[in-house]
Amino acid sequence: MQHPVLISGAGILGCYISQALSLHGIQSIVLEKNSEQIAESIRTITLNPFSKSLLDNVDIKNDYSIIDKMEVTDFDGTGKIVFDSSEIDIDHLAYVIDFVTLLKSVRKKAENSILYQEEIIEIKDKKSHHEATLSSGKIIKTNLIISSDGKNSSLSNKIPKSDKDYSQTALTFLAKAENDLGEKAFQIFSDYGICAFMPSTREKEKVVTVVWSIPNDLIKDGYDEFIDNNLEKISKKIKNNFHIKSEIQSFKLASHNKSRYVEFPIVLVGDSAHSIHPLAGQGVNLGFEDANSLVKKITNTINQSDSIKLKEDLENYSNERRFQNELMLKTMDGFVALFEQKNPYVRFLRNFGLNTFDHSKFLKSFFVKVASGPIR
Ligand SMILES: Cc1cc2nc3c(=O)[nH]c(=O)nc-3n(C[C@H](O)[C@H](O)[C@H](O)COP(=O)(O)OP(=O)(O)OC[C@H]3O[C@@H](n4cnc5c(N)ncnc54)[C@H](O)[C@@H]3O)c2cc1C
């Protein structure tokens, strides 16, 4: 490709794509509308083995805490599924890392390609290439613009989307556990929401990260009281007790999926294209699958230097990734709806279903392989 690829958004995915392209000798410029300063946050992010392997491949190495076992329980019954990496023949189920640590390390790796406090304000078609005018007035020639600028991307806002407001808020905080979780994570589905406890890297000793998705009507009077009243109750289900050790951060929960991921010369990846309920910690992992697929298409075309082929490959990327992401989105919505049910018959069947699933090595192995990404 004659001109550099322009990447809008120096988030985890934009920086990763820049590095992955550079491994193939393809130059890119990453634009970040904000300054270099990254606001501190206690948020963590869970990567599946595929996402971690992509980061390893571009030499972005970090200390992760490991999840080898995951117990999913229904608070109101006996239903339980335990996923165990050793049973499923996989090294680890997942890796947990501080969001800010990961963002800093991907930005450090891509630092020579990032222009801070810059964004695209106009794109002109010049037939053989496109010209992007930046907020500083600078003009950059390019054949391809990657929109990795998140959920509120202005580059992708002309493309229609389907979206869903869950009427839920995710609260996340660090807590000290009375009993060490080791390398085990827990997820409890209940009338008080979906609560996940995961090992944290922040402090080694018994500090866990909690992500709790709660129906908005339960926290309309504020969430401190809700947590005071319910954390102990929920923790008893997993025979533990937790003491909050950080501020509590909140995120309104919604999902979306764009009707297509390409509007030439713009192609969408990650949250710019789609977002998902955090219950399975899949958001950025689906984004890594987008990124991997897109990098393959770009490098494939570059080697053949053909712009018609590039458009065709991008259309294929859009169709393939949109379909996969929609499937995961609908599956997660199905879980959310199933666990919102108050009908006792549905609850009985749900618990029965969980226990049946738990006895099927085949189903568990299939489920984990889907959630782990296309690693094998
Ligand atoms: C509570 C919660 C928990 C989550 N937990 C997990 C988890 O455990 N595992 C997981 O896989 N996912 C999780 N996610 C989802 C995950 O955080 C996102 O999918 C991921 O951060 C998206 O990355 P991105 O690079 O696409 O976008 P972003 O992280 O949003 O990055 C976009 C970047 O673009 C910049 N930008 C925006 N507009 C412009 C512009 N016009 N020009 C230039 N730059 C611009 C922004 O400043 C930012 O730096 C969670 C989400 C929530 C809300």
C-alpha cells in the first residue's frame, strides 16, 4: 500500500493493529483525540487465550493473573457448572489484567506511530487515494482508515445499528477476600444481578476484582447501600466473604451491532462496530478477533497491491465478523433473559439444565473453546 493506514483511536485495539501491521512492513498512523494522560482506574479486563496470544506475538508482555477454574452458579437453586482448564485440555481459561496497565503497555509499543490530540474532521476522495484532514489542519493521504475509536465513534455514526439498553448498571471494585480465590473465578446469577469475582493482579494477597451487573431499579437510591445489603448474602453462596478495598466505578450497560463494518475507505473494529453485555468478558476479545481477521485481509491485499481486491476483502471481513459477533451477542442476551426469569418452572429447568451441562465434558469443552477464541 502506497500510503500509511490511518487508525482512528489509540485504544487497546488501535495500538495492537498498528503493531500487527508493522510486523508485515505496513506503516500506520494512529490518531488519539485525547492527550497522552490516561486516567487511573481500578477496572480490570479479562482476556481469552487467543487475545493474549495475539499480544504475545507483537511482544506486548504483561503480568496477568490466571483463571484456571470458573464456577457458574444459580443463587436460587442447586444449578452449577464448573469449567476447569485441566478437564478441557487448555493451558488456562483466561487472563486478568488492569485495564490501565494494558492500555499503557500497548500505547508504549505503538508510541512512534501515535499522534495525540488529533482526530479526523474530513475525508476527501481523490480517486487514487483519500485525503484525511485532521483537527490540527494537517492533511494525510491514505488508502484505508480503520475506525477503532470506540462506542461513540464519529467515523461510524452514519452506519445504522441495532442496539439494546439492558436497564442494568455494571459496578466494579476491588475487594479483599477472606478465603483466597487462588486461580478460580466465580459468577453468580441472582435476582440481585450477575456478580463475578475474579483474581486480581493489583495486590497479590487475596484481592479480587468484582464486576456486578445490577438491574437499575434495584440501585435507583444509590449503589453503596445496595452493595452493603447484598455483598455478604451473595458471597455466602460461594462460602466466602469480601471487604471493599477501592472506589466503586459504574458503567451503564447497553449493546450494539452495526449493520455493516465497512463504508469504504473506513472499516470498523472493536467497540466502534459492536459492544456486548460484560457477563462473559467477551467485549475486547471479539475486538481482537476482528483485528486479527482485518490484519490478515489487509496484508493479503498489500501483497497483491490491488485496490479492488482490498474492497472485496473488506466486504468479506465485514460479513464474516458481523455474523460471528451477532451470534455471540444473541447468545449473551439469551443468558441475560434466562436468568431474569422469575417463573418457578423456568427456574427449575434452568437449574436442571446447568447441572446436566456440568456433567457433559463435550458441551463444556465446546463452550470454552468458543469463548477462548479461534486458537486451535
Ligand atoms: C464494566 C465493563 C467491563 C468489561 N470487561 C471486559 C472484560 O473483562 N473483557 C473484555 O473482553 N471486555 C470487557 N469490556 C469491554 C471492553 O472494555 C471494550 O470492548 C474495549 O475496551 C474496546 O476497545 P476499543 O479499542 O475498541 O475501544 P476503546 O477502549 O473505547 O478505545 C477507543 C479509543 O479511541 C479514542 N477516540 C474516540 N473518539 C476518537 C476520535 N474521534 N478520534 C481519535 N480517537 C478517538 C478514545 O479516546 C480511546 O482512546 C468491559 C466493558 C465494561 C463496560
